Amino acid sequence: MPSPFCGCWRGAGCIVRKLGQRNLYASFGGAAFAGVLATSTWGFPTQCEDKAELSSRSAGFRFSLLARLCERVSPGAAAEDEILLAVRGTCGGAVVEHLVRSALAALTVAESPASDYEKVASYEVLVKAVRDLDRSFMTIPTEALQQTAMLAMTCRSVICTVFGWSLVCTDDLTAAGSVLLEHGITRLVDPAAGSGWHALLWSRLGFDVDARDAYKFPIQWTIIQRIPVARSSLATNASTALFLSWPPHSPDDVGLQALEAFSGSLLLYVGESSFDSAYEANGFHSALATDWEVIWHRDICHWPGFNDAMWIYKRRRKAAT
């Protein structure tokens, strides 16, 4: 999965650019803002992290988020209500508080014996809260932007580990699934499945999913084979598409490796375009531009400062020689 520090700098830079017309640098210093984000403790599992340390994080996601929020806004708080009161008082008001409450609720349900239906429902509420924050970001008082961005990134750090880097919801996958079915696709191979949340959502829509990942996440939503993409053979039949959501770019270009290992003709990609991405020079986007063509696109909910979307690509036919 992507490096946490790259993600922090990426988010900081995007937010600075997005709000440039409000003179963000003049307000509190763009460089200082990015520095604060990049030096924060995010808690992402990294590719070189000790597996024992990673497995020790397998419980208490809700508590972990509360602890990080407490550190950000109210170091002396002794109760959850105090933390939420501090969130409302120091940041973007009710919309930010709603995001935090929705994140805490989704994590609570995720760690409970609740049904998959209830877990998906709580996740969908969280996605809506993120969408509301992103839409209202331009209206947040300038003096509250830094703290608001930090809280959003703090929530994202835990949510990405539990659910996924992208905020695709059931409606998004249903729309994409309709296009895939039109092309005869009934099976997906996901070589960078992470926690397996997206594989679970696809399975609920009736798709057969081959979920794989090189690293074990502290929560696992479905059966995931531990197979590095570099050692994978993704040769498939005509009914299989490749699914990639925010494929890691470092230390290996996993997206490019997956494209090279995949012999099918359809790809569903969730992430940023080469124009929006901080890593547009990587081999993955170059291969997309050369060997694949877009046949479908859909905007999705994204965290403030990011601009991910969904694309379905079809492999270009090579000219006869």
C-alpha cells in the first residue's frame, strides 16, 4: 500500500492548491501546513513494518481514532464528549463533527458482531459525511482550515486501514458492475485487496472476487490470498476483469506489475488520473495511456484534497505488423 508520508504530503499539497484562491499560504503558511501534516503520526501499516507490530493493532480502531483526535484537539480530555465538543469548537463546526461521529460509528460497527448489511450501512453514512465535508470545505473559516484538514486526514488514516483508500459505495459499484456485465464480466481479480472491504462489496453484488495482497491487514473482510503481485499470474478467461483501487506506487509500481501480469481485456481502476496524481510519471499511468482506452467514467466521493474517481478501461488492440 502507499507510504503514509507520501499520502500526508499529497493531501497537504492538494488542499493548498484547492484553496489557493483563499490565500491559504498567507493565512498560516502553506509550507508549515504541509509540514504539520507530514510529521504527524498516522498509523498506516507500511510495507516494511514488522508483522508482529502490525498484528498488535488488530483491535481498537475506534479507540485509536479517539486517541489521535484527543491529541489533535484536546490533549487533556478524559471523555469522548469532551473530544467531540473540542472538534466542534475549534474546526469547521457541525460538518466536521458529523464526519468524526460517522467515522467513530462506522468503526464501532466494524468491530462488532453486526451483520454485513449493518456494516455496509454505517460505512455508507460515513461516505456521505465525507462528501458533505468536501462540498463545504470552501465555506469553512480560514482560521479553521488547518485544524479541519488535520482532523480529516486523521480520520482518513484509520478509515483507509479498515475499509480502503477509496470511498466507493454500493451505488458506485452497482453502476460499474452494470457496465462490466454488459461486457460479459462476472469475475474480478483484485491483486492489491488490502483489508478486502471492496471484495466484500463486490461479492454482495454477485461478482466472484479473487482477492489477493502481499501484506496482512489488521482487519480482513473476506478470504485474501497472500500473493505479491510481482510473483502473480493474473492470466484469466474472458469473463474476468482486473480491479485496482489506489495501487501502491512505492517501493514497487504495483499497478504496472498488475497490468503486465493480467491477460484480460477490461480494467476497473479507482484512483486519481495522471493529471491529478502526484505520481503521474509512474509506469502505471504511462501504460494506461499507451495500451488502454477509457470506456466509462464516474466521479465518486473523495477526501478533501484528493480527486479520485472510477474508470473502466479496455485494452487497445495492437495493430497488425
